[in-house]
Amino acid sequence: MPDDVPLQIVEEVTQRTPGFYGWQQPSWLYHCGDGAAFLGPAGYHDLQSHPDALEMVRGSYHQLGWSGHDTEAFLRQLDRANGPTAYLFQCLHCGAHLASWDID
Ligand SMILES: [Zn+2]
């Protein structure tokens, strides 16, 4: 998703494809029964500012059976400009930070 796509357009696209459809592309996130606001691409250091989002990524890999060591190694590779990239969202209702990510 190019950075210069207006959020309005992104919303139109993502509203046609709600849900989480896999690892290959960033997908829109939902919280408190509503679509979360997209804050932008994020790297590991950006996620560290939002521990709740970082925990979301970490928890997903633990569920996949990754070891703590492998998970941390992957998290440190997350980079805003060079993939794998995380995408930061924030719930408009409770303020929780959420993250989705892709693997390049
Ligand atoms: Zn919420």
C-alpha cells in the first residue's frame, strides 16, 4: 500500500475486504466493534513506543509455536521502510494500539 494513497481510498478498499486474510498483505484491524484508525507503517522501534501493539505481534507468533528467541529476532527485523513492515492502528473507542504486518 503506497504511502501517498489517501486514507479515504484505503478505507474504501479495506471496507470491501474486511477481516484478516493472511500474512502476505497488511489488513485492516478492528477493535471494539469498529474499524481502527490506521496510523502508518511501523518498525520495531515504533512498536516499542506502543507495547500493546508489540504484544499483539509477539502473541501471534507464540501461537504459531515460535520460540521466544525466534519471535524476538523477527520483531527486531521489523522496519518501517524495508520489510517486513508492521502497520500500526489505534482503536478510536478505547485507544488501544493494534498492529498488523507483512513478510517480504
Ligand atoms: Zn477498542
